[in-house]
Amino acid sequence: MTEINSILKSHLEKTNEEIFLICKLDHSLNGRLYKINYKGNNAILKLYKSNDKLRFQREKNSLEILNKNEFKFCPKLFYFDDVNKYLIIENLIGIKPISSNKFKCDLARYLENQQKYILLNDK
């Protein structure tokens, strides 16, 4: 049984909620991503591959805080499992940004300006 299948089976046994796997997405830096259907919602299951429990906890806690404060462009956290280290989050649909030279120049000027605020001892 593959790891994702064992997660889906374990989730069903624990919660009595079935997750429908749609497809595997590209690897992220710190886990594996799967497009799923969860309670009628298009969602993402993020399975953490690192043994670093802090990474999982930080991301989970950040999502909880952002959701609590109703940030618009943050995925909703539908479910998490601390033992198997996975999150089920809303699948946000976005548009690919178009590169803008004006934006790059404005950003470079902004970053250069921020250098004024760094103490000489810290440079």
C-alpha cells in the first residue's frame, strides 16, 4: 500500500470521512501535494516528508492564525493530523503573474532605501 493510500485509509478509520484522491501534484520543497475532494470541496492534502515537527507545527499554526483573522488570500485549513503530519487545505485558484520591469525597478529602489535603516554595526 502506498503512503498516500495508507493516509486515506487511516483518515477514514479515524474520522469516518472519505477523501477522494484526484491526482498527485508536483513535489513541494518540504512535502508531497495531492489534489483531493474533501467534503465536496476541491482541496490539497499536503503530506510532510521531513522529520522536523517544527516545520509542520509552524505552518499549521500560521494557517490557524491567518484563518482566525480572516485573511482573504490564505487557504482555509480544513483538517490536520499531528501524528501523520498532513494538512488538508483549501485549493486556491490564482493567476500566474506577468513579469513587470517597472515593478522590479520599484522593488530594487525600495530595498536599496531599506539599507538606510540598517545600523552600521550590523552591515
